[in-house]
Amino acid sequence: MSDLENNNEPELSSEERFKQTVEKLRPYIQNLWAARKKFVIINIVVLVLTLAYLLFLAKPYYDTTVTILPDYGTNASSMLGQLSGLASLAGVNVGGSNPTQIYQELITSEAVLAPVIYAKYKTEELPDSVNLIQYDEIEPNDKSLPASLQKRDLFLQEFKKLTEARIKTDVDRTTQVLTITVRMPEGQLTADVANNIANSLDNYVQTQMRTSAKEQRKYIDTRMAEVKDSLSIAEDRVKDFNEKNKTISQSPALMLKQTRLQRQAEILNTVYLQLAQQSELAKIQEVKDTPVINVEEYAKNPVLKTGPLRKVYLIIIMFLSVIITLSYFISISQIKYFYNQIITEIKQI
């Protein structure tokens, strides 16, 4: 019967449904109306504080990029092996299969960023050229430390700021192009720092390759001297054998011995020629001073600041402020009720 009764109930008109909805919302509307002054005051305060921060405290910043292309030349494979070794020397573990992926890891190493941090830059804020530690006015965490440790502490603070907030790198998965993005408070300073990173990376790779080539050349020269002595001995043996045995065509044993002596001399001669070629290549690499990093485009002064986006931030903050305060004042009676219930239960315990 209850189902039949419910089905027989007349449908409410739209006006009556509207009145019921208003009645349900009435307590919430009354709460908001009662707290209207507080609602307005709080949001005005948030607006003033937000404007003050965005206008006077939020510093502008500029973004600029350096683009580095991968090496697709014939020496790409050997170059990759050399770079992997250089990355290990810099304390970087690489798993990339392309030079630009190794460059990406090297960029955030101390070996590459130290020259960037200590380089002198002209800035808009200061009359004299300063390094990045001086520009950021970094102070040691513990002034009781020795001077050498304080210097190290300052470097690590600036290094952390660069790697965590100011330098971003990205390698395109398809093209393997490496993009270095730098963010700084001044336009020209941003470009200078970005270009210094590319130059420091190139200098590090060149220096380590020359050092590696020098050590390789020393080893090759030592090995060449050893092979040369062995070759001279082998050649003398062939000469002495031929002088002592004028007619060997009738003796298979002598012919076999002659063949072995000549083969040994030929092998040593081939090894010597290969070492001599490698020694010349190492000498060329040792004095090579051409850029290793293939920079497609160096950074330029961006002129226009990237941020902060004051209008966007202001709209977002005010929207959140209105939503939060609106929700609070609408449900304030329920909040007080639950609060009193909890206090009552705690007192009973």
C-alpha cells in the first residue's frame, strides 16, 4: 500500500520545488549574510597582501635557452665511449646512448658548473662585476668554520640553487636535441649564464679528452719502443738466417723456419705501423682546440620577462580565497556544532 500511496502523491510544481530548495539553503544563506562583513574584510585583506607581494616582493625573472645538437658524424661511436669515460671522471653515472644525454648529466656536475659560478658577470643591480655567489649575497651557514670550508659551503649553496631552481635540461626523445633553459632575475645575466654553461661544458670535454689523449699517447709511445726493439731483433734473425742458409729450397725444414721468422717479423712490423698511426692520432687530439659541443644556437637576452604572471596569480589566489571563506562561513554553524560535540565527549571521558 505504501508504494501505491507514494505513486498517487501529486507531483510538486516547479514553484513549490523552488521554495523547498530555498528553505533547505536558507540556513546557509543566513550564515553567510550574518558573516558578510567578515567575508568582505578577509578577502580585502587577502587582496591587499597579494598585491603587495606581487608588486613589491615578487622579483621578475627571465628564461633563455641554449640548443645543443647530437653528433651524427662518423666518429659518433668513439665519441660516445670517450664521453662515457669523462662522465665517470666527473662522478656522473650515465645510462644514455647519445652524446647529448651524457651532456645533460655533465651539465649538473660540479666540474662544469664551478667555472660558471665563479665567472664574473656584469649586472644591473651592482656597479662591479661579480660572481653568482656574490650576486645572490649568499652567506656561510656556519661562520666559525675555517675559511676553506666556508668557501666550500658558499659554493654548495649556489650549486644547489642553480641545479634545483635555475637550470633545466631536456633531451628530445626523437631528435636527441638537448635544450638548456636558464632562469635568472636579469635578462642579459640569464643569457650570459646560459652561454657560460655551454662553454664550460665544451671546455671540460676538450680538456679531459686532451688529457686522455696525452696519457694514451704516452702508453702508445712506450709500447712502440718495445715493439720496435722486438722488430729489430726479428729482422736481424731473418737476416742472419738468410746469410747462413744460401740454398734452402732443397730443405723443407729450413723453408719452414724461414717462413716462421719472416711471419714473426711481418706481424711485429704490422703492430708497429698500427701503433705509429694511433700515436699520430693521439698527438692530433692532444693539441686539438676545435669545439666539441655542437651548439645550434647560443642564448640571447630575452628582453621580455617570463614572470611572475601577476594577473594570473592574483586571479587564482582570490578565487581560492573566496571559495575557502565562502565554504567556511556557510558551514560555520555545523563546524561549531561538531566542535562542541567533540569537546563534550572529551570532557565526559
